[in-house]
Amino acid sequence: MIESAGPTTGGTPPDGSGRDVTVVVVTWQGAHLLPACLDSLAAQTVAPIVLVMDNASTDGTAELLDQRYPQTEVHRLPHNTGFAGAIHAALPLVRTPFMALLNNDARAEPEWLERSLAALAEHHDAAAVTAKMLLWTDTDDGQPIINNAGVRLTEDGYGTDRGGGEPDGAPFDEPAEVFGFSGGAAVLRTDQVRSVGGMPAEFFLYYEDTDLAWRLRLAGYRVRYEPEAVVLHRHAASTDRMSESFAFYNERNRLLMLLRCAPLRFAWAQLVRFGLTTLSLAVRRRLGQPIPEVAVFRTGVRMRVIGGVLGHIGWSLKARKSVSRSAVLSRQEVVTTWVPRRGGLF
């Protein structure tokens, strides 16, 4: 195991191999997940540098990496910084022209990197290639199920899994341009990621990949989906999507992303809608009307979201100015192209 003492820049890859791609794997309490992930990287047809960002795990992750994966570069963070914080910390450590992201609960097919890099070589204006992520589960008929075939935006500015839950096949068997990439399995051009500011550590979890994709698009870059770059994913193996934590970060970060990247009219419309919906849910609850027992409808969670957004207003608007300086496309152009229209919002 190669310990990383801190950020470094420039020079050759850390093992002197001259390899072109560094795969960043973020983990927290994931010792039971890492072997399948790291073994799949060792089997790639294009040999990568592997950098594990350990979010202060206490479950034997350090011992596992030391004993079974001594050639893996490991950077230990002093506390849990989430996925976004770990990628933010990883970016200065990457000294290869390409950086790849792979979830610790995923297993990449052997040609994942090769196919992704080939797509980037073919599409010079693309800054990222997102994989075909299939659910790592068996179905009754043996038909693979799509987890993610790129990220699309909804009319409310949510980022959703393109093809999520659908059988593998058309149209997901064809390469395509998509709005964004999944941080669970993607290959990116390192310099382009740096040029737009990398991932926002403040997001902690969720929407950091969609926020980065939005900024890459504003800077004039494209995102490609490559169906021959296949990754199997244990969906939600490392997070609880029914938890209050998921609801908080998912909703807060969507709104922060819109404040940073979307036209202000669109962003404010979503903020107002979230506030009005929160008020409506509180009134209905007081009147004894039935409300689904899921975290995102709980008044306390929604008030935390509003507080979290208000607490980051200054940061978001400062970031918005920085994004504008590197943009070659207008926010209006990106929204008009990629967000389904709904009257009056933009």
C-alpha cells in the first residue's frame, strides 16, 4: 500500500509507469465492498493507477488495503468528508491526463477503461464519458437492468438516472450525448475538471457529479455515454436512500446546484416551490391529512434543507460568479437544451 501524505502536483504518475488514467475510489466503512471493486480494476485491459480515498474508516479498511493491495495508492482523510469532499481532496493528487471515478460498491468489466478512453479519443470536445451501469442483481429472466446510462435533468432541475430500472437494450445499447455523468462510473479529462473548479466539497454527498457536469457544459464541453463501457453496481449498498440524511443532502444540493449553475429565474422558482410545498405539507399534517411516511416529506427535514440553502447563499453566489468567468455558453442555452420546458420557469 502506497500511503499518500498530501496533495502534490506535476511530475509523473506516482509509480513512474507513465500510465494515463488514475481511478479514484472513495470508501467509508466499505472493507466488505472493496475487494470486488479493486480486483476488477486489476483486471482492466488498460492498466490504471488506483487511488483509494479513505474517509477515516474504522472497519479494517486500512488493514485490508495494506495486506491485499500493497500497490494501491491510499490517501487517508482525517474525518468523513463524503464523496464530494474525498474527490475534492483527490484532484490535486492526480497526475495523469485522465481521472476515473468508480464507486466502492461497483465492479467494472475488463474493458471499462479502454472503451471509455477510446470514446474520449474519438470525441475531442467531450470532457467526460459515463458508463453503462447495470444493477448487480439477478432477475427472474436473466435480463440485465439499467442502473444509470447517463444523467438527465427533469423540468424541476432534478438529476435522474437515464434508463434507471429499464431492461438493458435499445436505446441504451447506442452511444449518445447526455447531459451529465454518474460519479459512480465515469472517466474524465483531468485538466478540464480542474479548469472548472473540480467538485464542491461542501456538497458532501449527492449532486456533486451533476453540478460538475453542468459547469463543464457551461465551459463548452460535452458528456458522452458509452454502452460498451460496462460497470455492475450494488445500488445503495453504501448509502440508505430512505434515510433523512439522503433526503437532506439530495434536496439541499439540488437547490445549491441550481443557484450555482442555472438561470437565476429558474433557480429561484425552484426555491420558492420547495418552500411553498414545505408549508403545504405542514398545514396538511396539522389538519390530520395523510402524508406518505418518507423522509423528504417530513417538516423537520425540509426546514433543515431550507436552513442549509440559506446558510450557503453567499458561497453559492460567489461560486456563480466564478462559473460565469469560465463559461462560453449561457445558462439559458444549457437549460433550454437539456431541461424539459414547463411554461413560465425560464
